[in-house]
Amino acid sequence: MISYGRQSINKKDISSVVKVLKSDWLTTGPEVLKFEKKISKIVNAKYTTVVNSATSALHIACLALGVKKNDRVWTTSNTFVSSINSALFCGAKVDLVDINLKNFNIDIKNLRTKLKIAKKNKKLPHVLIVVHFAGHPCDLKEIYKLSRIYKFKIIEDASHALGSIYLNSKIGSCRYSDITVFSFHPVKMITTGEGGAATCNDRYLYAKLKSYRSHGIIYLNKEKNRPWMFYQKYLGFNYRLNDIQASLGISQLNRLKIFIKKRNSIAKFYNKKLKNLPFKLPEVDTKCLSTFHLYVVLIKKNKKKINRDTFYKKLLKKKIKLNIHYIPIYRHPYFKKLGFNNNKFQNNEVYFKEAISLPIYPDLSERQLNKIIFSIKNIFK
């Protein structure tokens, strides 16, 4: 079975984990600190806090920015549920912004209109969570301009985008945001099994992120005679990453550029082989470098009358498993109860009916790629 995505683990990854298993320290320790410093260096951020998942990172990012009960937090309608759940964990009121049909990121025009209306109604967001879908960076400069006008904070959900570049700035550098969040789930750019990180450039935010990660505790390092002394300042959580996971992450980071290069190579292969078929292929802005975490196509009307669901089933019979990214937030039963409906998200509705993710991951072989293309072409013959 060819899956839409999977991890890439080599001997160096395995030996790095074994080394930690043989050491005296398994929980959060020196490897975690090394991992955080390495991430900061790669993305050009001052501070990094690693945690046990990107969901945890999003949650503590909201807390660090002061999101509390009845504050308003917005995000895009096309994302995984954790992007919006992180705000709900804080008791916030949530709302969604439609996507564009170019790169399927948050639609700036729609956002601008929604902010004008929100200002009139005195319902502006406290925080906007933008998602770099499939590894394609959002138009952060325009979003940042709007944040200065309407006074909201920005969290970048870059779960798909470790290694992406926007206007010569690394995603994660927080040039146009307050905090950036990454994911280290097995299908993401690098993996720690499960894991995530939050980067920032503000020392105060960093202190809060670290504290919320570990029970809300503050350690009093200045008290030389009592180095064991600490106190709980916030209601925090046990969101820590351990040294076993961090050692794998460090090893994986050494191959990040190779992973990105391979993913972009596969994307170019697909672009070339699929250009004459009834697909809308993904577009990447020339001022950006995408990591191509996902390769999403829209299936257009065709003579064979093949729709998205039929296409999925036919490839599954060939042992090629695709995926859908994502079921729109507002279509989930939980969010329907909160009052969301399909009519407000016209672009996302078009997208959802036609979108499908093709296999893309570093270890995808040339033979497998040729099988995928051959199978797809046969469907439309």
C-alpha cells in the first residue's frame, strides 16, 4: 500500500535514540535543550519551546498571548481541528475565515471584509491563527498590516511548514507574527514520534510558554542557596517532550534540507505528468519556498464524470491510499452546534468537493511514483 505520507527513519536516527536510552537521562533534559537551540538556529528565532504535540504548542501559545474566557480567536476554515480547539481550551469564542482557491490558505480579501464588520460590531479578534496549508506560506505581510490596524495578535500554525520561506524570511522567525507553531508528527517535515514546538522572539512570551509547558511552574535559579526552589505561577500542563524524542528530532533536522528538496522534486514530477489531466494543480507564490508537506489537487469536471470520491476509491483498489485535507471545521458536528454553517464559506465548499491529497514523502520511490501516474492516467482514459 502506498500511503499519502509517512516518516523517513534511517540508521543514524535509530542510533541517536539508542544512545539516549543507554544514558542516565530519559525525560526532559540536555537533548531537549539541544533540540530547541537547533530549531531556533534553523528558523532564525530567538527562543524555542518544544512540547509533546503541535496541539499543546497551539494551546500554550494562546495562553501566553493572554487568551481567556470570551476572548475572540479566528482561524481558517480549512485546517485540522487542533487549530481552533486550542482557543476553545482557553474558553474563547471562535470564528472562521474562508480560504482562497489559489493556494488554499486564508483569504486576505475575506479577512479584510470580516475585520471591518467586526470593528463596527465591536467584535474584533484578540488572536488570529493563520495556517500555512500544505507548506505554502500565507501572505504574512498583508496579515501583519491588518494586525496593526485592528490590534490583534498573530499565531502561525506552521505544522506543515518547517523549512518554508516567505519573502526571504524563514517561517518560524516570527518576523510577521508573535508565535509560530510546528508539528513533529510522523507525516510532517521531521518527526519525534509525536511532538511540537513554539518559537518566538519575546523573552516574556518565552518564559510563559516554558512555564505553561510544565505545570505553570517558575524555577528560582537566582536563589543560589536553594537551587531546588520553585513555585507555580500559572495553571499549567504537563506538555513536556522527553530526551528520547528530542534525540530523534535532532537527527531528523540534519536531513531537513534533503526532505524539502525531495518533496519539491516530487511536486515538480506531478506538475509535469498531470498538467494535461482534469486537475487544478497547487500554486506556490514565486516569493515563497514551500515544503510541500501535501500535494493537493482539485478534480475538475471531466468527460468520464469522475468525481473526488470515485477517484479515491479507484486508486485505493490499486493499493494507493490518498487522503482529504481537510474536512472543513464548520462541517464537524461539534462546530455545527456552535452555529457554523456551510453557506458562509463558498470557496471552502468548492475546495472540499474537489480536493484530494496525492502521496508525497521523501522515501517515495521512482517506481511508486510511476505507478501512481500510470494508475491516474488509466482512470481518465
